[in-house]
Amino acid sequence: MFSVSPRKTGSIGSHIGPLRPYAIACWLMIVAALVVLMVAVGGITRLTESGLSITEWKPVTGVLPPFSHAQWQAEFDAYRKIPEYIEINGPAGMTLADYKFIYFWEWSHRLLGRLIGMAFALPLAWFWLRNAIPPGYKRRLVALLALGALQGVFGWLMVRSGLTIRTDVSHFWLSIHLLTALFTLAGLIWTALDLLDLEASPLARPARLTFPPATIGLILFIQLLLGAWVAGLNAGLASDTWPLMQGRFFPEADWSHGVLWAMTHDPFLLHFMHRWWAWVAVAGLIILARLARTAGDRPASIAVHVTFGTQILLGICTVLTGVALWVAALHQLVGALLVCATTWAAHSAGRRVDAGPRLR
């Protein structure tokens, strides 16, 4: 529970106007929750093969879905021109009703992205105009806004990669799209925690990302990257058994194009790497949780343990169920929550001594 109450007035240095670190922190936490929801909806969009259902990027007019039969037919006709329909869904007998289902998920994903942009940009402008942003935080908030805009661009580049030659999006663009969202999520959480420290003590300085948490963050980054590639290549279907794959520990992989190609394209090898690198990440996260607890933040330590434990179980269940939709979607959702918990613990490990108490 937060042990501080919001400051109504005050100033630091030459800043004019009431500073609102607590209010800004709460706002950033709300945006972070929306980003977690966005990651979950994006996972469902991927799992339902809905990402290519909207073949154009219309930032303004695309807010509204088709309403009339003619509008739906026009969207469906555009979709029927891309390889995914021609080679896969067309021969499978996709109907307009089937198309409406996948359209719904992609449209919902894009709409949520627009709502997150508004949920960030409009309050940012309000806090800015009221001179409520503490010194040193304007650039960071603008950088987070830019990351959000870049995320939208990456999303479209991902979709565009599957509209001409491929029958699916590039797994490289998929990983860039997902990891940018998770990096933005971490930035939102870190900044909010810095502001809560500032609320507790006007002398508090931003936390530092020290070497051990940074190394553990890199290990987790690799695991998330592998997970994105597994999703992009449908490599989760490479095995429905655990811990063995194809009745053996190390699966057969295609090495004919070289080691680098196999490590970035072969679904069996990527599935293998993702399921076993997870334990390297677990070891690092246990160390990180210990660092947070040593720093006096037991709730952060508990959050790390709970999220990585749940994530491991969901990963195994995803394999055993043959990538069941809702199990796999929960796996991606908890992955985003694990990023939140990891950021929290890393921030606690790097807090300045004079930050003052934040959590009880």
C-alpha cells in the first residue's frame, strides 16, 4: 500500500505551478495497464490469424468499422487479394462471416492502440500546460509518447510485410512490434515509480539501472525475443510434449542454411531454445527478486516470483494443449505482467538511499 498522500502544492527550483508527481504516477500506471491489455489483445489477434484482415492503414477513418453490407464486402474483397487468402483461407472456404471474426480482433487491436495514444497524449498536454510536471521528467514523458507513436508505425510495417509475397507477417517485424510495446511498458512503470519516490521525498533522485538488474533484463529480453519468433513462425506447434520434443531432448533442426539461419528461422530449434532459455531467465529473476528484497521491497520480490512461476506453468500448458487459444493468450498476458514485475524489482534494487519510504 502506498504510504504517502498526494501533494497539492509545492515547487522545486524555478518550476512555476503545483507539482503533481503522485497524479502523474497514477496516470502512467493506468496507461501501463492499458498497454498490458494491448499486449493481450495483440496475442489473441496473432493466435486467431487476424493480423492481416485489414489491408490498409487509416489512422483517422479506420476508427469506425464497416457498417453496411457493401462496406463489408469491399473490405473482404481487399483481403481476398493477399496471399494469406489466396493460398490458405480461400481454399479453406472462408466466408464473409468468417472474415468478420478476424476483422473484429485486428480492428479492436488498432482501436485500443489509438485509445492508448489519446490516454497518454491528452493528460500529458494537460499536465504540461498546468506546469505540473516535475523538472527533469518532460523529456522522459515525450520520449514515451514518441515510443508509442513508433509502436504504431512498427505495427503497420509488420502488417505490410505479410500483404504481398508472404502468407503471414515477418516474425522479425512481429518481434520488433511486441518488444517495443514491452520496452514502453517498462518505461512507464519505471517513470511512475520514480515519481512516487519524488512524492515521498522532494530530495529523491531517479533510480539507477545497476549492472546485475541490467544483465537480468537482457536475459529476459532474449527470452521475450525468442517467444516473439516462436509466435511469428507458429513454432509453438513444433511439439505438444514436455520436456521432450519428438521423443528426444534435442529436436531435429534444419542446418542446411547455416547455424545463424537455423537459430532465427527453424521452428523446432526456436521452440527448443525458448523452452530451455526460460530456465536461465528464471535463475536471473530469482537473483533479481533477492536484490529487491535486500533493498527492502518484499512485495516486488513476491511479484517477480509469482509472475515467473505462473508464466512457466502457462508455457508448459500452452505446449501440452497444442497452443490452445486462451492458454496461449494468458501466456502472453502474464509475460507482460512479468515485465512489470521485473521493472519494479530492478527499480527497487537501484533506488537512491535518500528516496524515502514508498511501500510498506
